[in-house]
Amino acid sequence: MTPPLQKLEKIGKKVIHYPEDKVSVVSVKDWFRSLSQDPKQDLINYLTSLFPILGWITRYNLGWLTGDVIAGLTVGMVLVPQSMSYAQIATLPAEYGLYSSFVGVLIYCFFATSKDVSIGPVAVMSLTVSQIIAHVDKAHPGQWEGPQIATTVAFICGFIVLAIGLLRLGWIVEFIPAPAVSGFMTGSAINIVAGQVPGLMGISGFNTRGATYQVIINTLKGLPRTKMDAAFGLTGLTCLYLVRGVCDYLGKRFPHRARLFFFISVFRNAFVLVVLTIASWLYCRHRLVKGKYPIKILQNVPRGFQHLGQPHIDPELVGALGAELPVATIILLLEHIAISKSFGRVNNYKINPNQELIAIGVTNTIGTLFGAYPATGSFSRSALKSKSGVRTPAAGLITAVVVIVALYGLTPAFFWIPTAGLSAVVIHAVADLVASPAQVYSYWRVSPVEFVIWLAAVLVTVFSTIENGIYTSIAASFALLLVRIARPRGHFLGKVTLRSEASEKSRDSRDVYVPLQPPSGVMNPHLKVDPPAPGVIVYRFEESYLYPNSSLINSAIVDYVKEHTRRGKNMGAVKLSDRPWNDPGPGRGKTAEPEDDSSKPLLHAIVLDFSGVSHIDTTGVQALIDTRNEVERWADRQVEFHFATILSPWIRRALVAGGFGTGAPASSLPREIAPVVPYHGGYGETPTTVRDPEAAPVTPPIESRQRSSIDSSRSDATLAPIVPEDTPFFHFDLAEAVRAAEIGLLQTSSRETVDEPKKSNV
């Protein structure tokens, strides 16, 4: 490097306060290297991961085929009546439910990482689509038809979810906890059941998709208007529950025939609808009066795919849907991920959330070519698919065949299906989504706060809308997360010695550090905890050290220091005019400090347990610097800061940048690492990193280095310290950190004892 460049480099380092003593820390280059060792191979792996079918299709065998055929046929028998029922919830013709069903089960198998999930119309999404259609039609009366609105929602939401999956952003789903999902699912199920009861009873004349409590009140008022539809609806619903109950009982009574009774129970939807359809045909075929039948029936269902082709996406319609798209997207991805994870846990395999988002994204975008409306994972059909013995996602192809047969061969029979029977199918399927009392009680036992979130989601959904219920649960969950980060638990620690009395000859013991005030219900309340040596404070916090909580931790440590240690300088002898404006001195005013108590020790060292810290940011480092400045002003001396169990190289790098870990003298330590407004000149200026030649560096004694630098084996059969030697105040574990601080305290005390006679002689 030429001299001019060296001079420029020297000037640049001086401007940025580049440290003269280089400490080994992780670099940005290391971070980039950790992202990818072989970018080309990573790209190939990424592209092949988009099609999980390539990983198992070459191993497909006859045994898998048998299980897939049984499961595919079983799900198909349930999917056909359910899809038409859910299309009615979405205020769409029945055939659109069949379109969504066909595309969902067909496309999903090529992208799936779950063998159990069945894609298609679901109750909650259908209800959301109906509310979106009603919202758009109210704002723009008659401008767009319901199917076009539903198809546009499927295209936009599918594209958004597909983008999230391709960009590998599926982790955002983890921000919504299980109680929040269960809460709005339970509220939505109650809403759907309440909305289907009027159809079950043949009651009309009011909006069945409004707030749940209003629907319930209007239904009760409309009971005198009950029609003959109730005979079909109530009979169908009773039969559905009766068949399931009898089959469950017989399956437990005769375990060797449990599988037979299971499949009998599975076909109850199709069986009940067939019986109700025959009864409807017998009752209605000769009772057509003025173009109307005595009960409401499904009537014409077009044969085949009538709306196959490029979807018409109107930009003006997309603008009108803008406010409704977030909730539809959340339901689309949230319900599916929750279901796929659940069945992955039950059946001992792990799903890829990003790939699952890609699967439902592709399903919904391609589905618009068939006229489908939004589809996602169905809990009831997925459970059925799992119990039927499905072996691979290829079972969806068999289910697609069943839907095709229904579309092209059974549509004339669909004419006579009573809509009250479809309402019975919906109520029977959706009622299982309501959380059981045992499940709700488990939320209360695990986390009462999350139980409140669950309850709020249910109540808001019931008394308002699904959209508000989802937003309430998500907002409450985010608020709880932020509160937990901003108000972390922290404890000042003491020592407990554990002894093993396995044999009388050898008694092993070890020291553990626990809160000085053991938390109730966790530890023995009669346990005796020994505090650390006088002048040493040990603190552990249970969160990352970030900007929301750094000020709280700073206040906790500083307040504890002022309460349990004495001031290094006697302020009683300082004149009032020489004191800072905010320091009234001992015994003056409400904010005055207590009189100097000689029984309290002088602060020597603070040991921070970082075992619960996974991240630290700039504000956190600045808060630690502020803590150091405040306690050193209080002690009127330099205070050692020891750190134990630093798990991240980036935490080490950040602490070194703040002047911690190296034992540098106070004159070379920065007073600010993150100044909002740079302060030039005067006491508040950030000093440079040039060492003061007259200042003695604070380094741990030889004994401390030997104790804190634990040797470990290396690959070359030599010994090396676990923690690098250039940061002697960073320790491998808490016991070593406290031991180093106590040894330093003893040596400092011995030096002060030796220096005291010299001062008195002077």
C-alpha cells in the first residue's frame, strides 16, 4: 500500500474511532459466507425443493397405491356434498364448490409436503368470501357478479401467498399463536352454525351472514315461520349425528371391526344426502306451483367445467377489494399451516411451511382458470384422509377423479338435493371446529393471558365479524409479545452448593446460581441462598437485550447498586453549590439519597449472565454503557463487568464495540455508542480509543485467567482456552465469571490495604 493510501486509511480510522488494539470478532464477511457455501448447488436445491413429488414418486409402490385409493375415494365421497354446501355459504352456485374441490386436490399433490391435508372449499373461507361479495356489492351495486368477485379474490390472495412462499417468508405465520387461531376458528364456527340454522329450518327474511348474535335473535323471532324444509334438515342432522355415534360406540365395543364401522361412518354424508334427495324428489316432483317447489332445492347444476378459461381480473375490482384482501390472505395461509402442522405432529413427519404456502398459492392461482373460488386446507377432510390410511399426497388424484365423475355424471341427480340437507352437512362438519372445554381449559392452565386472547377472539367474532375477530386476536398476540420483550424477567443471583451423598467416602459438590429471592412455585421456599461476595453483583435476564427492554434493565441494575452498595465518594462533605442540580445530597428532599452506610460494601464488579440472550442491538449496548457510567460515578472507581455464557459471535462483537470484555482503562472506553445528536466538546463527547498512558489497565489477575480460561481439546490434540484470551472478561459459564470477579475483589482489597498506610503517612 502506497504512503498516500496509508495516510488516508489512518485518517479514516481516526474519523470513525477505529480501535488500535484489534480484538478478534466476527465480521460481516463471515456472515455472508455463512449464507451459502455453494450458491450454485443451493440454487439447484431450491428449484428441486419446489416439487417435493420428485423425492418420493420414484419409490411409489403397490402398497402405497392401495392406501391412497381407499383414502382418495373416501375423501371424495365427503368432498362432493361438502363442497356444494360450502359454495352455498359463499353465496355462489353449487358448481363453484366442485370446481374449487377438483383443482385443490389435483394441484396440491405435486407441491405438498403433507400427505394428510386435503385442499378445497372450507367453511370459514367460504363465509369470508360471502362477506367480501356483500361488501363489494354494497359499495358498487350490480357492477360485478359474485363468481367474478370470488375468482378475483382467489387470484390475488393466491398470488400473495405464492410470493410469500417463494421468498421463504413463511416464518411470519409463527407470530400468530395457537390460542389466537383457535379463538377465531371457534368464533367463526359458531357464526357459520348460526347462519345455517335458518336454512335448516326454512326460515328466511333476514341477513344470515350478519353478526352472530343478531342472526340468533332473528332466528328465534322467525321460529313461527318454520317451513317443511325443517323436516328434511332436522332429520338429516339427526341422522348424521346418530350414525356417527352408533359407529363410534360399535367401534369401541368391537375393536376387531373398528375399521369397518369407521368406513360406514365416513359415508354418512353421502348416504344421508342420497336418502334426502330421494325423499325430496318424491315430495316435490308433483308440487311445482308458479315455478316454485314447496321446499328449497338445489335445482340446476351445470355439467362439467362451464367457466374454463382465462380469468377476467378487473383492476377496478381489485381496488374495491383492497381492504378485504388482508383478512382473506390471513385465513388462506393460517388455516392451512395450522392444519398441516397438526397432522405432521400426529403422524410423525415435518412439513415445510414455505412449500405449503407455495402449494396453496399455486392451487388458487391455477384454480381461477377453472372458475374456482379460494380454497385451503380442511380440518375435517384432512382428519378423514389421515384415518383412512393415506400413504402419499397422490391420494388427491383419486379424489379428483371422484369430483370429475360427480361433475360429469351426477349433476342431474343434484337437482333434487334439499338445501336444508346441505345446511345439515355444514353444521355437522363445522361444529367440530368449536374448541372443546378441555382444550379451552388447557389454554387457561398453560397461560391465562392467552386464554383471554382466545376469549376475546371468540367474543369479537360472535358480536362483530370474522375480520374483526382475526384482527383482534392478531393484535392482542402482538401486544403480548411486545410486552414480554419490553418487560422481561430478571433476577439478582446468589449461590447454592449442591452436594451428592451417593457414598460416604466421596462427596461431589458444585455451585449453582439461583435468584436471591426464589420464585414461588419453582424452587423450595426454605432454600438458603448465599449472596455473592460483598461488592459483587450477579444478574441474569431472560430475554434478548433489545431497545424495548434495555432501559428497564439499566434501571434495575443501577437501582440495585444504589440500594445495596455505598457511594464511593462521601457527598456529605461536598458543598451544596458544588453538587449537580439533580443531586440534593444525603437527607435533603424527597429524592435525596440515604446517608452513607459504612456497613455496605463498595461496588467492585457486576457479573451478567447472558445465557438467555440471543440478540443485542445498538440501543442495548448503549444501555450497558450507560449502566457502566452510572455505577462508576456512584462507586467513584472503575467497575469490572464480567459476562458469562455469550452464545452468539455477534453479541461478542457488539460488546467489544461498547468497550466491554477487554479490560481497557476507563479513559479509553466510549461514553456513547449510539448518539442521536453528536455532542462536540465538553464532558459529554465520546472519547477516542487512544489509551491513556498514565491509566493502569484493569486486567484480571493471573489466578482469574487460569480459572476462567477452561482448556479444551482441539483436533490437533493440543489444549486451548474455550473463550479467546483477548477478552478476559468474557467467561464460558457463570461460575467461572463469578469466581473471576471475586478473585479480582480480593486482589483489589489487598492492594487497598497495602496502600492505606502510605496515604496516612503522607
